[in-house]
Amino acid sequence: MNSLVRIGALAACAMACSTARAEMILAAQNSTIRGSQSFVVPIDVPAAGQARIDVRDLGWTASLQNLTFTLYSADGELAAAAAAGGPGGQYYMLDGAGAYFAFVSAVAGGPYSLGAVSVRVAFDLGTPPPIPLPGAWVLLLSGLSAAGLFASRRARAV
């Protein structure tokens, strides 16, 4: 009976898990910065939705100064921000599919005037649709009751 309770608790935990979210990597680029330098990262967005832009100083040779990025669409500037360098990035709502551009600029310091930056753009695909499993509940419950029945018969026989 004790094993039946454990299996039931495990099944309840599995059913209570949150749904997964999916994201698509639209751009991922590492670049070396020498002195004061800028570069453009092209981003092809498949549909309207939320994009996460993560621009980080990789700390190679020395920390970068004035690390910024600006997000552009064909209509013009959408957002400008200083790169935080922390995990997670910054989120932006994009109105529709099309070509977007991230303009990244930084100043490298240190004795060699060299630095490195990482740019990663992820697009949130949202929560995947649920998969209907009508027979799964019956199968799960019948399997748990069979396991409990065998466990109770084994305990009585011993």
C-alpha cells in the first residue's frame, strides 16, 4: 500500500507540472571589438510576437565601455538601451513579420583596446497547444491500481 501512495504522489506531481514554452533563436553572434566599433545583426522575424535580445560583454581582455544596442525595423528605431550584461536579456513586442536590425556599439578598453560581445536574439513561440490524450488517464489509473493490487497481494503472501 505504501508503494501505491508513492506512485500516486509521483503521478500527481507529474500532472501538476507547468507547460513548456518554446523559443526560436533568430540570431546568435559573438564579435570582437577593437577600439570604438559598431556592427549590425540582421534579424528575420517570422511573425508578430515577443523577442528577447541579450547583448553581453564577454569580458575578454577587458570590460567594454558604453555597450549599447538599438533595435530598428524598416519603419525606423524601435528601442534603444544600454546592454545590461546580466542573464535574461530585454523583451520587446514586435508588431509583425519582417526584417529587423540590432545595431550594437561599444568601446574596448584595457591595454590592448580589445573586447568581445555576444548578441543573442530569441523569439517566443508561445505555449505549444495541448495534446489531447483522452485514453491516457484511464491507462494511468488502471496501471496504478494494478500495481497496488500486486503490491498488496505480495505483502499478504510474505
